[in-house]
Amino acid sequence: RHSQPQKKRKAVKRTSTTTGATKTKKKKSNDNAKNSDVVDSEEPWYTVYTKGDEEYNQYMRTEWGFEKRGDEAMFEKLSLEGAQAGLSWLTILRKRDAYRTTFFNFDIDRVAAMTPEDVQDILNTTGETTRSTVVRHRGKIEAVINNAKCIQEMRSEEKNITSKDGRHNHGVFDRFLWSFVDDKPILNSAWDGRNLSDCPSTSPESNAMSKALKAKGFKFVGPTTCYSMMQAFGMVIDHPVDSPEYKAAVGRLRKRPGGYQTRD
């Protein structure tokens, strides 16, 4: 895109006055970075990543950071984030429909029943466009099937999928993942958007989630993958403080049953 001269956002002093929010502490990062990392404040902050791609912009505008619930939704996002390893998110986003077709809209039981022959068929599939096929990486394809089986095992171990307070009944896998933030999204307010390198890529919660998932046999679930998933489905909110997207997220969170957390 043709960018305007880059400007730094004005630093914002902020106190937490949000009703119902639980506050935790986080070490603040420094602002020393190259000029190429400075966000152009005249456009949505995420255009630095999307480079003007409308499909990517739409995803950031309407999906990224919005709360998602349900085992299938969590399974899909985990699978797509795992597929992204070593690639760009835009590559995976453009293939999302192909993933949904290939993996039965991420129906956990149907994916778990897939065979080595199915894996080979996927690897052998060629499409008219790059959008029409998944990433043909055996390890990543097998990981999707493996992870579906892990979720089945979790379901077999825990029949009662209602939360302790009865607020939701989203599924065992959903409840397991959301337990790492005590079922309350974390609103980060440490990043002011000046330097992209200061945007978090892991957290204590994503480290713990990764470790727990690996212990259960899941694959392609490193701390960075887990954190990206947490950002994507609104478990953690990482919009720059005082941006329109941050303010909109605060508005959603204030209406959320069960509350949320803030972290400086």
C-alpha cells in the first residue's frame, strides 16, 4: 500500500475504572524499535500486517479478538493456527474453506475417524487454485486428526461438560482452554501500538496451555501457536490502547456475563 509518513501514537495515561474487571500485573515493554515497526495511526493499526488485503482486513475487523465458544470452533482455530507454523496467516486464511471441506467443518468425531489413506488422499490432491487445497504437509495434516482423537479422549474422561457455575455448556475442550484465563478474557493495556515488536506473542497462560495440551498428546501446540489462538478467539485482547478497536472491545467486555480481566 502507499503509506503516509509514519506517526507515533500519543502515549496515553490510563487508570482502570472498568466495572467488573479483575486487574493483574504485567511487566511493561520498552518502546525502542526500528521506524519500520511504527504503526501508521491514520489507518487501522492492523493494516501493517494486512498490507491492504481486503479479506485479511475483514477478518481483523469482524473476527480477530471476538469471543468464540464451542469445541468445534476451538478445534478449527487450533488446527488453522497449527497449519500456519512457518507460513503467513493470510496463506491459511485463503485456504480456510479448503480446510473446512477437507476436515468436515471440523466435526471432531468425523476427523478422528480419518485414516492414513485419507491423509495420503489429501497429500495427493491438487486444485485449480492454491485456495482449493490445504497445506500439503503430512505432519500438520496428521496433527489435525491426532488432536481430534485427543479431544475425544477428553470427552470420554469427562462426561459432564457444564461449567461449575452453570453459565455455559460449550464443551469439554472449550472449557479446558478457557480455564487458563478463568473463563474471563484478558484485556491487555500495556501496548500502545507504537512498536509492533512490543505486541505480545506469548504469555504465562499460553505457556501453561501449551504444556497442558502437549501432556494430553496434542501436536503443533507451542506457546506462540496457543497465544495466537487466544488472541484470535477473544481470550486475550491485544488491540493498541486507545485505538477504535480497543474501545469497541472494552464496550463488548463491559456487557459480558461473568466479567473480564485487565492487565497493564
